[in-house]
Amino acid sequence: LAEQGSRGGGLLIPPDAPLPFPRHRIFGLNLAEMSSFQALEWLNAAGNPSMALIVLPIDADVVESLAQDDRRDAALAAIDTMRNAAGGSPLAVCLRRPAEIGGGSELANAAVEAITTRFPDQVVYVRACDPDEFPGWQSHIDGAARPDAEASVASNALIPLGGDGVVLAERIDGVNELDAEHFRLRARGYYTVFLLNMAEAMGAEDVQRAAEALADTSHSALILVSPVNGVDPSALTSSIGSVALAGSTLPEGFSGAGAPAMTVNDQWQDTTVGTIDYLRTTSSTAALSVEFIGTDAYLSAIESPESGVVNVWIDPNSPTAKPTIVLNLDSRQARDAAIPIAQGLSAARHQLILQTVNDEGQSVTISGIFVTGKPATAWAGMMAAAVVLLAAVVALSERCYAAINAIRRHSTPPRRRHRTGHPRVFARDR
């Protein structure tokens, strides 16, 4: 979050790391206030639902066992049972600290190492279950998960297992706060999941309000529903499990490669690394088209020594228009990056067309698009009358190919701060 800023309560610059869950699904589950056994029973009663993200509690005795050679396998088996009950969902695990321990740092290191080793492709966050009850336990977990971090996370943070994408967790006081104003107030310009207690299945009107609030705030990462007062598990998950952001335009904030509003041709391959969806291509005719409402847009992509070039058009007025911007994704090391592709636009509807250019042995891999600067009220203005279809990108590519080769020979991409990268994302590029 070091490079994040706020403008009107929203994100100005997105983190380089993409969100490791499908944000367009809107809802996840927070079972952190249950015991491990209660959470397992609840998930089984719900039919082992697949959600955007599920927070699972790991009881203190299991955490303690993870640090003991003769009990570690049994503890991991218990976590694996809960993982299977979560229906393949991306997971955040909260760790309960044993009441009587010495050396909290050593215990946290052992627990985090065991979990990341056994479940690298599903567990994406860790945190303390009760950070206020045992001050310092969250910091021990953070030190284990991010040993090279310059500063500790807040007590309400979800700590990423790889990458820099720290996310805050803020509680909202009921469905009446499912609106953009309350989301901005709670988040204070950081990626945030919002914790919402629900004692009954969520109604259609509240689901719609939640979707609108998420779509109108760049910092909203997800809404995590916390079951309370014996709510029926099946009814609750049925009311939120299949909901997704619809519509023909990208919402404000991050949209992953699988977002419904993105239109792609058949030159892309769907690739999943851990819980992150990517679009990957070695073609020079791979194209993507999308519309968004806002002033700024960023491409979330992988920069690497094998990466090619991306042409980007914003509101092209003809099939022969020159690219608005040409991105050379070459880099000395493989890393996720959030790259500006449009800044200072009018707060209106815009069309974005992206086309790749790869030489032999090169590829382009993207994880999504981040949009910000959506007006607080209804957008004004319309896109250009000439709508440029994906097929037109093929015509555009011939015009631009020579210029791209010249750019590749004579230019070097700007260097950002040194990053260690995301080990699970880049394994395939080594």
C-alpha cells in the first residue's frame, strides 16, 4: 500500500499485486468468530459453497500443533478437511493464539510456513483471529508472512501470502450501510473488505445495493458476510453465492481477467496461478475490448524478460487510428505491475481496446484492469459515435507493427521501485 493515495476517499494508484479473488462476485464469508469445528459444520450444512473468499478460523490447539513435528500432519489434515468443505474458494485463515505460550514469533513462523507449504494454491491471506485479545500476535503473523516488509500491518489487516496486496477488514453496521458513502468512510482510501453480520438470507434489494456500492468505490475489495443468530447456512449462501457484477462497463476499482464486462477474442488462453486468473497469449492478434466510466485506468500485467508489447487505444475514432499508448512489458525480472494506460480523461464513458504484439518466444500476460475517477453522480458525456469492434484491431496492427519494433529497439520501460515479486505468480516464467 506504500504507493496508494486517495482522491475523494478512493484509490489513486492501485497496488501492483492483483486481488487474489474474483472481486466481481461481490460476496464472501467470514467464519472467523466460530470455532474450527463450528465452521466445518456450517460449511457442510451450506452444501460446501464456492465463494469469492472465505475466512476460516484455525483453533489454538491446531495452531500449536503446527509447530510440533509429531502433531503437524494431524493439524494439517484438520485444516485440509475445512479447506475441502470450502468448495474450492480462495481462503483467508485466521490463527488463534494459544493462551500459554512462549515465543509467539517462533509459533507464528512455524504455523505460517506449514500452511503456505501445504496449501500454496488456495490460502491467500492470514491474520490473527482475535488481535485485540493478544496484542502482538498479528505482528508475529505478519513477520512470518512478510519477513521483508518495512512496516507492520494494522490489527484489522488481511496479510497476503506473497505479493504486496494488504487488505483491511472493516465492519459495517448493517445493510443500511451498503452504500458508497459508508464504504469510503470506513476504508479511508485503502483496499478493504467489509464485514457484515447477517441473521437471515439477504434480500434482492440489499444485494443490488451491495453491488452498486462495490461498483462505485475503487477501494472496495469484497463484502464478507458473517453468519449470526443461527441463520440457515443454505439459505444465506444461496442468496449471495451466485451474485456477480453485471453490466457492459467495468466497475470502479480492480476487475480481474475473468470480469464479465471484458470481451476478448480467441487468441488468449485462460491461465490460473494460485487463485489469480490471467489471460496469456503469444499471439500478435490477441485483443481485448471493454468500456469504463472514469478518468484513469491501469493495466495489471506481468512484466518479464520474455514479455512483448501491448497497443492500447482509448476512444479510437477510426479503425486506422494510432494507438493512444504503446506499452513495452519487457523487464529484467518477472513481476506483477499496475501500469498507467489512461490518465486525466473526462469523467465519462470510454472505450478501451488492447492488442498484443509478440515476437517469437514472447508473451503477454494480464490479470485485469483498474479504473478510478468515476463521478460521484451520474456520468456525463458519451463515447465517440464510431464504435470500433475487436475485428478492427487486426487492421490496426499492421499500421502499428513497424513503429512498435522501433520502440522496442530504442526505448527502455521506466523502472519502478525494486520488488521481490510474487513467487506463486512467476514460477511458470522461470
